[in-house]
Amino acid sequence: MNEKFSALLLVFTLIMIIGVFIISIIPAIIKEGYNITNSVGYIQKYIDYIYNKINLLNNNKILGGILNKVNGKIQNYTVSIGENILNKFVGFGENILDYAVIPIIVYYFLAAGDKIIQKFFMIFPVKIRGVAKNVFEDIDKILARYIMSQIILCLIITILTFLVLIGLGIKLPILLSLINGFFNIIPYFGPVIGSLPAILIAFTKSPKTALWAFILLYFIQQIEGDILSPKITGDSVDMHPLTVILLLLIGGKIYGFVGMVLAIPIGVIMKIIYEDLNYYLF
């Protein structure tokens, strides 16, 4: 009875948190999302300005060709971005019933979690059942610590990015800070991808603002990488940088962005299984 009540309370709390997030944050994100079209238009005008300056200085066909391609890309992006944002939210609305089932599944899994786990271990032979339990416990402990540390780091990056964007007077601070914080999940590549939209939007104000945005966002990533991440993450992901990069490339090749997000957790699981089996069996 206590387990069922605790599971119900946890699910209810999660629903309330998600509900508050949707009511308070999502409308602002939608509003800023539609404003991206105008900002992209400003970037296009800036590129046109550079293109005209280059033509005045020197009729360079190579640079002209490059700028024309960039211009074309931005025009296509400008036309499609509003439609893409709208389609994403329409798709979310169409699948709302599918999402509504998730809390029910979570509730039953939490309420009967011990029984499910016990039945799971029954598939292993008796001789190695103890080893399987130890491996599972290590995976659960280390993976939980890794996931929680990543959530904390993403929140910190989001808040710091938001403060920087507000301080510089850059448009769309909520959306851009959320993007930067979210992409921080991906090591090495994520910070570059996440900070790029903010730097591009900063160009709509001035090149000087974009330069300051680049410097401050780079400084945030240095703080995260050198100070925060070692303290918060600890030894939960003790992998060589080359291994991490290979995992990201393989994950991205197999399943795109989702594959890159899942690559490190899967790598952590494989590492724990290898080390535990090597310790317990050999």
C-alpha cells in the first residue's frame, strides 16, 4: 500500500511540475519561436550588406558564390522555420494521448518495480544470478548519478546562458538558453551546436554583441568543463576522450541526434558490464 501511495504521489508531482512548466514556459517559447523568422531576416540583410561591400571592394566570384549559397540557405530557413515550429506543436497535440499513457506506465512500474526486477533476474541461471544482480545495481547507481549530474549541468548552463543573453540584450533569451542547455547533453559537439543560434541572433544587434556572446558562452563552457563537470559528474563517466568521440560518431551515424544523446549512457552501461564481469568472473 505504501509503495502504491508513494508511486502515485511521485507521478502526481511530476505531472504538476510538467503542467506548471507548460503553462508558464511554453507560451513564451512559442512566442520567441515565431520571432526567429524576423531575426533570421536581419541576419540575411547583414549578409547582403557584407556581399555588397565585397562587390564594391573587389568583384570576387568565389566569395560571391559562397555568400549566394549562404543567402539561399537562410531564405529557405526563413520560410520553413515558422512552419516547422507549428508542425512540431501540432504533432505534439496529435500524440497527446500517447504521452498521457506514460504516467500510467510509470505508476505501475514504480508500484510493482521490485516484483518486475525479481522476475527479470529469474531468467539468469542460479550460478550467475548473484553476479547479474551486482552488475544491475552498479549500472543503476552509476547511470542514475550520470543522468542526474547531466540534468544539473544543463540547468546551470541554461541559467548562465539566459543571464548572458539578458545582459547583452539579445532577443529570444528563453528559447536560446534552453537550446544551449539542452545540447550540453552531448559532450564536445553539443556546446558548439547549442551556442551557435545565440551567436547568430546576436549578429542581428551588432557584430560586437556577437563577439561578446561568443566570448561569454565560451567562458561558460570552460567553467562547466573544468570546474562544474568534474565536481558534479565525478567518476560516473571515466572514459577516454577518443572513446567518447567515437561513441558520439557511431551513435549519430546509427540514429542521428537521439543516437548521440544515448551514446554515452549506453557506453557507460557497456563499460560497467565489462568491468563487473571481469571482476566477478575472472
